[in-house]
Amino acid sequence: MSDYERVAVIIRYLDAHRLEQPGLDVLAAEAGLSPHQLHRLFTKWAAITPKDFLQLLTLESACRMLRDGISVLDTALETGLSGPGRLHDLCVVLESASPGEMKTGGAGWSLVAGIADSPFGPVLLAEGPRGICHLAFADRCQEPEAWQALKAHWPAATIRQDNRAAAGIATCVFEPATQALGAAPLRACVRGTAFQSRVWQALLEVPEGALTTYGRLAQRIGQPGAARAVGTAVGCNPLAYLIPCHRVIRETGVAGNYRWSPTRKRAMLVWEGARCRARD
């Protein structure tokens, strides 16, 4: 069992028992670890203690602020989508497939794809002539379905499996701090409608540690009445984590669903929040 899988067990347990504020001994027993081992795991994985992890896990405080009319959350949301368009730490150059590439499904393209580890479990990555074109979480029992989804998204492309190359790409995506200073931004290419591409580009402007809502994304792309359509576009994101759809929450402050599991979304938000706190 990977570190993330153990953390996911704890997250699910805390979701069911957070009102009981379970202590370290209880969490350790649930994870099949000693209290010392669990404490060390959390410190290594999230850069915070299990107690701090529990405090950051839910958006309960955000819900209270919204109910009480306090503008702290609103300010945080506004900061993430205002100004000159601050890019998140990964610095991604996003291009859309041309109409011809959309129609042919990648004919003439050669993709290098493979399974790699990430802080949130295995991922299936693919890179084509114009950059990363597929990134999806692929739990071990779902790998066949993940490969089928990649082939369905780029049906006419030639796909060569190379797990080592995928591991190198995963390092660039999930551990950008390890890259050389001044390294070129990551290049990515997506297949989607013009509307979807605008939504995905707006998501890139939400920095790590910040949150936004479907309504604010709709405002950002100049279509304030299209929150529902924006939500659909967010759900079709082909580049998990790289295009940070996990940073979108409901207007009520509830984290909401995530196509790669709500548990993983919560873990990602906590992990990013801890990294931002460590840098402050």
C-alpha cells in the first residue's frame, strides 16, 4: 500500500468520524500503523502533523464564513482570479488542438505514454508532439480502463508505452521545485471545444493554495450566466492536476465531487495548502 493509499484510508475515516475528533492512536489503528509510523507518514506526505491535517481537511470554516457574511473567503476567491492572470506554480503553456487535429483524433501523431507514481496515486501520462496531452489518475485496479480512455481520446494516434519517460514527466508536474531554475514551462495540448479550452485556460490562473467557484470561472471567461456549462467543462478536463480543476468548489463552500474521487480532491487541497503554508 502506497503512502497516498494509507492517507486516503484516513481521509475516508475522518469524513465519517470528524465530529469525534479521533486521536492519533485511533487513526494509526485504522491505517494499520503504529502512532509513530502514522505521524512520520503524515509529516513526510503532507508536511503537517495529523492534527493540523484534520483541521485543514474540511471546508467547514469556509461554510461558516459564507453563512455569517464574512468576506474572507470571498477575498481569497477574488485574489485567485483577479489582476493580470497569475499562473500557478507549474507555469503551463496550454494549446488547443486544431480543428483538423480534433477531427482526425491525432492521426499522424506518436504519443509516448506510461504509468507513473504521484503523491496521489498512480497516473497515466501521455505526451505528444505539442506537449502533455493526457493525464489521468489510474488506480491499479483501473489501469485497463485508463488505457482505453486514452485510446478513445486520441483514437488515431500511435501510442508507445514508456513508463520511464512517464515518470520523468510526472516529476516535472508534481515536483516542480526539483527542476532547474529558469526551466522552460510545461507544454500541454488539449482536445476540446473553444468554450472548454477557455474554461481550462481560466483554471490555470488559479494559483496553488487558492480556490474558485463555477460562477467565478464563468465570470472570468465573460459568460456570468454559464456556471452550469462551466461545471460540465471542468468535469471534462483531460489533464488531472496539471489543469487544476480540483481547486473548484461550490458557491456554498462545499468541496463537491471530483471525477477522480472526492477523497483524492480533498487530499490534493490539503497537500497544496500545507505546501503554501510551508513556504510562507
